[in-house]
Amino acid sequence: MLRFILLLSAIALCLGSSRMNIEGFRNPLAGLANLQGDIIKDHTEDIPYSRSLEEWVNKKGVNVTMGWVGNETELIVTSNIPHPNQVRLSFTTNPSEMAMTWTTSAHHEKNVVRYGTSPNGDMLNFVAYSISHQYTFSNYTYTSGFIHEALLVNLDPGKKYYYQIESNGYNTTIGEKYSFIASPSPGSSTPVKILHIGDVGIFGTSVMVTKGMMDRMESNDFHSVIHCGDISYANKYRASGIKRLAWAKQEIWDTWGVMVEPITRKVPYMVTPGNHELDMFDSTMENNTIYSKRFIMPGNERYYSFAIGMVHFVSVSTDESIDEGSTQHVWLDRKLAYLNQNRDKWPWVVTFQHRPIYNSNWKHKVWKGRQFNVSSRYPNPEIRGWPDAYNDLLVKHSVDLVLNGHVHHYERTWPVKDNKTITDSYTDKKYPVHITCGHGGKDLYKVHKETDDNNITSYVNNYEHMDKPAYVAERNNSVWGHCELEFLDRTTVQHRMYVIGEGTPRVNITIKRSSSTVITLSKLLLLPALLLTLH
């Protein structure tokens, strides 16, 4: 958020104003900007979206039987791309705003976004100026392109906007490719539709999952994508234990940014950090620094919240403590209490995170945090409060859904209060439903290698190591894909899971929440007046 304040200050100086709350303003260059700069080609054409699964098997070694993804797709060298690339939208805490970031290989004095409600270039009457930065990594062996950040303001709720980026002497095209839908108003009855995934990377299966979401966007207006951590896998491992050097490979981030751009330039892409972004060892020295440089999220960018119409989403960071008294616990308790008192605005409350606190796959098991470890090469901080303190907050504040990644499979629970209190129905649910959508492209947690007493090696399905708990409604560790949520009204949400190469959902269920268990603040304020009318 500090970057936004600096950005708004810069705009205020340009306008000769000392106000910090700068409104959208008319662009004096409207109608002239198309005469400046070159119209660019679509660099995302370099991503092989059209490859079939069989081609990925042959070219990169995908092993469907074992659930292994093989090698990464070809890297995109963005240092050779002078025009805007890796364009990405994100929500702020204000539904009338939209944050935007893009990258160029060089820096021009003019880096702005023109926007408006018509695809006519002469009607893009508002302009947002940007701030720019670079970063170096791996002992200065990598220097990023210029990362530009802009804030679009005074958006009308639910309206469609078109935009054009003018940066480094180049202009993006004007039309559907560069457009988005502003967030509906809080309390609006507008249905809200999102995609959610986790654990993606830039493997052949990652490309196919991304293409599946692109195809769904062709015929559906989605409001957002939520990515539950482990985003690009720039870390020390490529695939199946093949090691990189001692530093995370930043070109992976660039290629991932180009791969997902057909999605991220049209819908806000909201992320929460996974262990491969936040943990010192698992991120191979990134330790949250690269995550914070490449993404613009609200608040401290790890745990934060934002609203889309009648749904309020809350990100939590599972690689930090959440035990009672911790900063994250205090923040989350207050945030959820506030949301629970305002269910008239946001009848749906959804948390999203990386590590699940309910998991039936042998790999990773249930996240319980960790103790302080000084013997590690990278001393790990103590992480406490998972799952007990966190689970208590979910139940206490009637959270509806919990979205996860980390475990590379698909799993959905019944409404669950704890391991003993479970309701095997999605009608009039009173407890949170946990959905893990961690099959977004990385190796599936399908099999486990075992060696018996005779030194004979075999592979056993990871589900066989753990009995199916009573809280599990459905699970699948044999396919890659993405998930969707469509909030139809104040009490009904449709959940779907799509598999790569399939046009119809593999999972399609309806979840209905109870609307009688929450007393909102507005209802409490009306109670004295109601009592007076009874006398």
C-alpha cells in the first residue's frame, strides 16, 4: 500500500495539487495518444497453448500414469521485449479501484494507462500515471525489467472498462484483450464468479490448465482468479527432484507472467504466498522479497482482504504463526468479527490460503505448523496456531468456504467444525467447507515410492497411506485442472472442478449456507426501533 501512496503523491504533484485522495481525471492527450508509439504484437503467442497432452508427454516427459510433469516449457526471454508484457490486474480494498502492473525491458519517460467505458480510443478519457522499479537477484546475475505500477480510480461498480497502456514508446491494442469488469457494489445481488487454483509453475500441464481457464473465460464473465500459493516454482527444483543452482531462477517468474497474461490482463489475479514464495529454504533465498516486488496486493500483501459484491475474500498466510496473541491472529479475529456483523453487505465470507488444515493425502498430511529449528541451513522460525487456533476462528465467525493449495490433488470436505463434528450435507450448512485445488500444474501427489525388505521398489497410491477421514466428501489425485465458484445469490454457491482437455466439469455441486445463524450489526441497530413499535 505504501507504493500506492507514493504513486498518488506523484500524480498530485503532476496536477499541482496537494490532495492525497486523487480522483480519476480527464486525459488532455485523449485522441492523440494513438499517434505516439508502435502498436505491439501479442507476445503470449510464444506460449504453446495448443499442444496436446500427448505432445507434452513426447516433448517434455509428462508421465500421466505417475502424475509427474517432466521438464518446464520453453523460457520466454522478456529482456528482449520492449513493449508492455506480464500485464496483471488486482483488486485493492476499495471496490472503485483497480491496480495494474506491467513490465518493459527499458524505461521511457511516459508510462501511463488510459481507460474508459468504450473501446473507442478517443473515449479512453481517464489516465493513470505509474511508478516504476527494478530489482536484482542472485548476486546481481539477474536484473528484472522495469516493473510499472498504476492505480485506476473512480470506477463505476459492475461496469466494463477498456484500457490502453502507453509505455516505453509502445501502445497496447484497444479492445476485448485489454478490458475488465469493475467489482459490483457491496451488498449487490449480482452473481459473482471466480476461478481458483494452486501450485501451478510453467510445466506443460501448467500451460494446459491455463489454457483451460482461458477457454472458460471465452464464454463466461469471471470477476477474479484466486491463486492459493506456490505460483511460478522459480525455486531450487525444476521437476521430480532435479535441482537448480543455489538461487531461484527469476526467468521462471517472467515466463509464468507471460503464460498467464491472457487471464491476468482481463480479471484481477489475487494471490497468497506459499512456502515456495515465503519459506527461506523452499523459495531458494527469495524469502518473500520477489513475491512483494512482482505483486500488488492489499494490506501487507500476505494476509489481507477485499470484496467482490456480496462476497468478502480474506487471505491468510500459512507460513506465519496464527496462535492466539500473534499479529495475524489478532488481525484475522477482528476482520472476521467485522465481516460477520456486516453480513447484509457480504453474506459470503471466504478465506484462502496455501496449506490446508484438513487433508487426507499422505503427502504433507495436515498442516500443524513447526517448531523453531536452528540446525537447518536456513533456521526456520516457529509457526504455531495451525490448525487449532485458526480452525476456532473459522467456526467462531461462521466462515463459509476455505480455499487451499499445497497438496497436489483435488479434495473437498463436508461442512466441518472439527474432526468429530461433521455434517454430510451441503444443504443449510453451518460450518466451513474446505476445498483444496492444488492440481494446477505441478507433480500430482499420486504415488509414493516404497522399498520392501527384499529391496524391491514399488509405487503405492498416497491415499492408501491414510484412511479416508469422515470429513472428506470427494478427492482425486489423478488429474490436473482448476476450480470455480459461482455465488448465485445470498445463500447459494455452485462449485465446479474442470480437468485439462475436458469441456464439462468433472465436479459440479451446489452448496447452500444457513442464513439464520448470523445477527448482523445493522439488525442490532434496528432492534431498539423494532422494540418501540411493539409497545
